[in-house]
Amino acid sequence: MIVSGEYAICDKCIAQFGNLIQDHFPVKKNSKKPTLPSPVKLKSYLDQYVVGQEPAKIALCVSIANHYKRMLYEHDNEISKSNLLIAGPTGSGKSLLVSTVAKFLNVPYISVDVTSLTEAGYVGQNIDTIISRLLVEANGDINLAENGIIFLDEIDKIASGKSRNPIADGKVSGIQSGLLKIIEGTKVAVPFGMESMKKMVRAIEVDTSNILFIAGGAFVGLDEIVKRRLKKKSGIGFSDTQKEWKNLENEYTTDDFIEYGLEPEFMGRFPMRTYTTELTEKELATVFGVKNSILDEYKFYFNVDGIDLDFSSDFIQRVVQKARHEKTGVRGLKAICESIITTHLYLIPEYQKRNVAKLTFTGDCLDKETLPRIEIFQKTLKKLDEKSVL
């Protein structure tokens, strides 16, 4: 029996109360660990869904394979986690790479916008809630959550020194420090389970030692840091022409990221680094042909309602050119298509009334004044031969 002041609770009630919580908020503990993937097999899967970005694909696949080797096989020496940092422009496929590989592995995965994080004691999403979200994604299975993948998006936005406000810089530095422990590996007590009217929420302990962390960011301005370093090293003044400063991503060093504003200790938690680049027009056009492409989604929506959908080659070309001009990458392709096709998704009931069989979007549709080509169902009556009826 437990006694506190005027109140007491017997052992039997404690047991019953514990069973009640367990029934409402079950936690699984016996799930199997993921099987060891081959880097070649992983990349082959990625190639079906993600265009280009060969260096990033290879680095990601090796990072994943090394991570699960470390987890699944005994080793005498201490082996650090193969966390990965991906630098690359917006819309180049950083988050798509990670989410696609997590789907292949069938492990819990979450993407976290680190700009939404706050230090402990501040209003907002604190760092421990990242683990809570992963546990929810694992349906309460602790072992499964402890083998999951977390993508830290917009990691460049918490670089210190990127703001003229010293208070803001102090906060982002605090967020970096807060992330250090869970990235390296620690036990985090996180709340789990929906709050009832009596506010009953359990604290679950999750070990982050085997959670793989992958960080991504655009790192706008990092190239300028690299240029200054290379100029200083060479001792020769070069003009800043595009030709002379091509492929600077191959020159990125740890010190460049530290000068950008990431703490040395933070960079130390990411032993593997890679990059994505802005996709060429040819690569962007290829995006429309990969598995589960943007255009396939639209075709599905229309086909459900009995309407075929097609896109001409000049439509694809103009969408690609616009995305390249706006420097929005793959993300821009979808935004451009949405701006053109959304109205026609709304008009599906009207198209059905008019017996529309097919819509074909052409390059002229990007002018927004031009409608897609419309084909109507042609109802034909077959004339019966009198002899065939007799």
C-alpha cells in the first residue's frame, strides 16, 4: 500500500490501474530489427523514384548499410553512427531521397522542420517531441522506434551567426546543443498516449543510440565561404565567373560548415556528408517519367471518375523551363502543375455531364487562357444483320 498524507491506495488497485493504462496505451517491445540492406539494392530502388543525384544516392545507401551493420553485428571496437548531412538547393530531392529509402526499409520515419523547434522552457515544439513523433509513427513499438530514421530538414536555418539578432542567434545555438544528445545517443523519457479527460499520459523511455539521423539544408552562401577559402589558399585573384567556380560542392569541408554557423560538436555528429545539385532541364523532364510521378497522380484522380488524361511533350517542356527559371526544382514542377490542373479537377462533375472522355494538356495551357483539348464520348449504334439474328 502507498500512503501520502490523507490518501492511500492498495496494491490491488495499483495493479488494476496499471492494467487499465496498459489496455488503453499498449507498448510493444518484441518487434524484429530490420534486415541488412545491400547498398546496390538500395540504390536500384532509389533510381526508380529519384532522378539524378548519384553522389547523394551512393552516400545515403552506404550510410544506411553501415548503420545497420553496426546495429545487427557484434563488434569489439566502438563504432560511431553513420549520420549523414546533405547540402543542396531547394527542390533537389533531399527529403525525397530519405523518405523513399525509409519506405524501402519499412522502418519508422519522420521529417522534422528544425525551424519549428525550441529550447526547453520556451513555447513551441521542444526537442524531445521529435522522439514522441517517431514513437507514434512506430505505433507505440519501442524497439521499432529505436531503429527508425529521422530527417532534420532546414538544418542550415539553425546555424548561429545567420541573424543580426544576438538573442535569435543564442536560441539557434541552444537548439543545436539540444539536438546533440539525441543524435549521439541517449535515453529520452517522452510522453506517449492520447490524453484522457483525467490527463493520464505515460512517460516512455526511448534509447536513441540506434536511430539514424540525416540532416539536410540548402546552405545558401556556403559557396561564397568556399570561394574565399580557395582564393586565400591559392594566393591568386580569380574573377568570379561561373565557369571558374563550377562544382564547388566537391570542395566542401567541415571547417566551411563550421564557419557557416554549425557548431564543431554538431558537425562531429555527422561523419558522412554529401550534396545534391540543381537538376538540369533534361533531368527535370525525366522526373515526369519515374514511378509514382506527379502526372501519374493526376491521371489517377481523373481516371477514378472515368476521364482519361494526357500531357503533350511541349507541356512537359514548358513546365520544366518555368521551374528552371524560378529555381524551384522538383518541388516547383508540382506547384506549376497544380496551378494549371486544380481548376479542372474541380470541374470533373461538369465534364462528366458533358460526356468528356479525355483531356489533353498542351504547352499553351500554361498561358492559363487556353483550355486543354477535350474529347467527347462517341456513342455508336451497331447495325444488326438480319440473318445473324435469325
